[in-house]
Amino acid sequence: MAALAVVSGCGGSAPARTAAVADDYPGLPHTTVQVSPGGCGVGWTKPQAGLQVFEVSNTGPQSEEAYLKNPATGAVLGEVEELGPGTTRSMVVRLAAGKYAFSCLPQDVDTITGPTVVVPGTGGTDTPGVVPVTQQDLVPPTLAYQKWVAAQLPALITAVQALQAAVDSGDVAAAEKAWLPAHLDYERLGAAYGTFGDLDGSINGTTKGLPGGLTDPGFTGFHRLEYGLWHGQSAASLRPVAAQLTKDVQQLRTDWAKAQMDPLDLGLRAHEIVENTIQFELTARTDYGSGSNLATAQANLQGTAESLSLLRPLLVTRMPSLPAIDTAMKAASNELSTLGRVPLSTLSTAEREQLNAVFGELVTELAPVAAVCDVRRTS
């Protein structure tokens, strides 16, 4: 079943709910509302305030999207996407006294706005609405992020070249010392990994999915060097790996000059980077010997901070929870700084629990960013 996105500007709220049939919401009032080119919003005849369910039914001949909006501001309180002909899905919203209207968006047809419905009474609390973000809104921060990444790549290349030089000289201790700053330079670019294509796997891939595991020829890049350096492999045996890593990051700079990042990626990555940090760094699944997961987690936070900084002009009027996000970001960074650059295995159970709690709070606060930055049709 497709997902029903309930847009929220409040930190801590999930960006989407799973579509469900009426029986999944016992005790709540239900209203069946039709969406079609000839009957957008038909059926909402007894408006009421409070938490309720709209059973949104597509009675038209083609797939539709449907938004419940504040007609005065255009803010979206709830939506149903990709609703096929003859199908019905549930939209759960809380309405205060006020004016609302359904907008119906058939494929390849202009938006149709249904009648304005007045919910009687005074005051009350409704589901926080969000004014839709357009593709044009996201282009400037995306271009700014691409320029920022381009500005970081020379330092990454220099750091990787220093790492290669240490490997080529046969100085394993120097190579170990050079590995971490080079790797962190790459990890700060987290919001761009979807645009890096196959080079991301070559530069920073793990053994996941490789039939040969640690000895698979496809295991390359930073983590292959990490494994070799911290598991007693000779510098001579690692020279081809270091040389290929240098070639890959140089190719990355060449490719990036021609790349076009999807504007949707910036909002998605702000949340996904921290999700990946929890899944891979705070579990040590990407530790191949250096014990540097906490340092990597800090670099991931810096990458998230950059994407949030560029999106802030769009978010500040749409997300009252931005101060909560800022607080959660600072708390996560402070927790990592307090623990220091130590292996996860050296932390006590209490320290691990506290670290997981802080990052769990952060990923919850960041969750609505992707929903707010999801491009929605406005016409």
C-alpha cells in the first residue's frame, strides 16, 4: 500500500503515516470524501473539529493526489499520493475551528480546488500545516551545496594523496595517522553520496554484498585500506589500493563538475545521514580496525549541519521546531566531544545507551525535514 504523508511542522512528528482502512481507526469520526475532476471534496457535509479520518475515494478515471489545505495560506495539513481510480485511502488529521478545502491533482491536469468548508466553533488545535515547497524553491540551496562540495574536494584529494604517499613509503604508522583525516573529509560530504554514483562504493564501500568478503576484488577504498593497515598487512600490498583511491577521488572532482544533484536530495539527506550514522557508525558495522566510528559520526553531523544551513531559509517559516533541531544537533555533537575519539568497544553500557538516546532524539527531530522539503504540486 502507498504511504499517506501527513505533513507536520512540529519536531518529533513522523513525516508520514501508513494508509489504512477505516477499521484501523476505531472510535474516530469518519467522513468519505470524493476526489475527481468533477467532484473534488464532495461528501464533506458535516464538518467538525478534532481528530478525525477522511476516507479519500478516487471516483475519477485516472490517478490522483489529494491535499487538505488551509485555503487562505495554501498550507497542507494532510495528503494522499498516487490514489488510483476506484481506490480509497485514509487521511488522519486534527482540525481546529476554521476554513479548509480539498485540492485534487489529477495526472496531467491542472489542480482543482473543492469548496471551502467551515469547521464551526472557536479555537482549538489542528495538524500543523506546511506551505508547499516547489522545485524552484530548492534549486538555489542545491546549487549552493554543489558549490560547497566542489570547494571541499581539493582538500580531500590532498589528504588522500598524503595517505598514498605514506603507504608508498612503507611507513604504516604514518599511513594510519593519515587515514583518518582523509576519511573524515569524505564523510562530511554525506548529502551528496547519491550523486556520486558508483564512485561512492569504490571510495567508501564495505564488504556488504561482496561474495568474497574481505578478499573480494570489489572491496576497495578507505575501508579496504583501513582493514589492511590495522590488520598487519604490508604497505607494499596496499600500494595498489591507495593508488586506486587517489584516482577515484580525482575522478570524483572531474565528475562533480558535470553533476546535477537532485534538489530533493538535500532535504532527504539531512535526515538520512543521521539514520545511517545510527545504523552503521554507532553499531561499529563500518569499523575495519581503526576504531574511528565516533569521529566519523561527528563528521556526519557536520555534513548534516551544512545541508540544514542551506535549507534554513525555506524551513524557518515552515518548521517551528527548528530550535529543537538545533538543540538536538548540539546535544549530539557535545556527546561525541565528551566521549572523545575512542573505539565504541571502550564505552560503558551507560555511555552507549546515552549516545543512542541522543542520536535517537536527533533523528526524530530531523524526520519532518524530508516531508517539508518534498516537492508538491501547486497548480
